[in-house]
Amino acid sequence: MKGALPNGHIEPVAGGLQNVVGSLPGRLPAVVLAAHYDTKDTPDGFVGANDGAGGSALVIEAARALRRLPQRNARQVRFVLFDGEEAPKGCGDFLRCGIRGSRAYAAAHATRLKALVLADFVANRDLRLRRDLGSDAKLWSRFRDAATRAGVGAIVSSSAQGTVEDDHTPFMERGVPAIDLIDFDFPQWHTLQDRPNVLSRASLDAAGEAVVELMRELRRQ
């Protein structure tokens, strides 16, 4: 995957995990577009077409789009595919055992970051993204406006959902404004039915258009 990101490389994480990181040059503090690429470890296996692959695909394609845009005096953009988002077998405490890759990246880099956008469940059919109460309200408002400018405002709901603990959480805890793009009304979550046939190219494309527009705005500031 590192070859799919500009300036792609691996950042090791304790426990044998690996974050895949890329970047576009620019001013600091940087803005981050992230997802997680691992999937749930279950006895019967797990596919994770939306819960893992969908967000990773968005990050990779957004990186391709953003690297073609003018970069003069732009803010640095970092692309991070986190490992270890899912809690391993035998641990039911997600905050203690999960989000290992994002926790490590936040600890190492938070002081040089301006904002983070996390793409999680973004490829399911009938995509409707609601702000979770653990996401930054002002950054979410900017995402909603960006989606409208990109002509895909229908994917963003005006309602909110409860607090979602996800890879954005360690950044919010360290004072970095962050949002989680996650449609938790995804019935195939953590099941063997999370396969490509339940996803939507239109949803993934719309989410990507909104994210690229937001990142373009954040880079200019």
C-alpha cells in the first residue's frame, strides 16, 4: 500500500503493527486524511469491504487527486492508513486494546497537526453521514459545506449520532480537531457479509468528492 501514497513509507507500531504513511509537502501544522486498513479477527474470518477497505480506498484515491492540484504555499497533507484499529481476540475493552495505530501516531505527531479527517464507513449503499458527538463540531460543519460545494450534500445528515470511539479519538484527546466519517447504520458491520456486493461506488465517489473539497480548503489556510 505504501506505493499507492505519495512519499509512502512504513511507521512501525509496538506489537508488530505498521502504519502506512504518505505526504504532500507544505507548511506545518499539517492536515491529515486517514483510515484504518486492518479488519476484525473472528474465528470464521472477516472480509471488511466497508470496514477497512472502503476508507482505505478513499484515502488512496484522494491522495491521487490532491497531488495533481497546485501546491504553492499549501499546507502539508499527510495520508495515514492505521493498523490495529480493531481490538484483538480476547479483549472487550476497545479503548484499551484497539486504536493502537492511531494512538501511536497521535502520540508521536499531534503537536504538528492542525486537523484530522477519518474515513471509516464511507462505501455502503444509501450513505448518510451523521456527526458523532466525539467529532469536532466546527470541522464537521466545514465538511458539510464542502460536500454541498462538491454537489454531494445529500450524503451528509443534519442530525447527530452518539459518541463513536474510533481512530479520531486519540487526536481529539490531544487537542487536534478531528471528525469521523462513519455511517453506523451499516447492517453488515463485523459480519461475513461485509463484502463488495453490499457496497456502492456512488457512495464512495460522493464521500471522496466531499473529502477532496474539504482538504483543498484546509490546505489553503
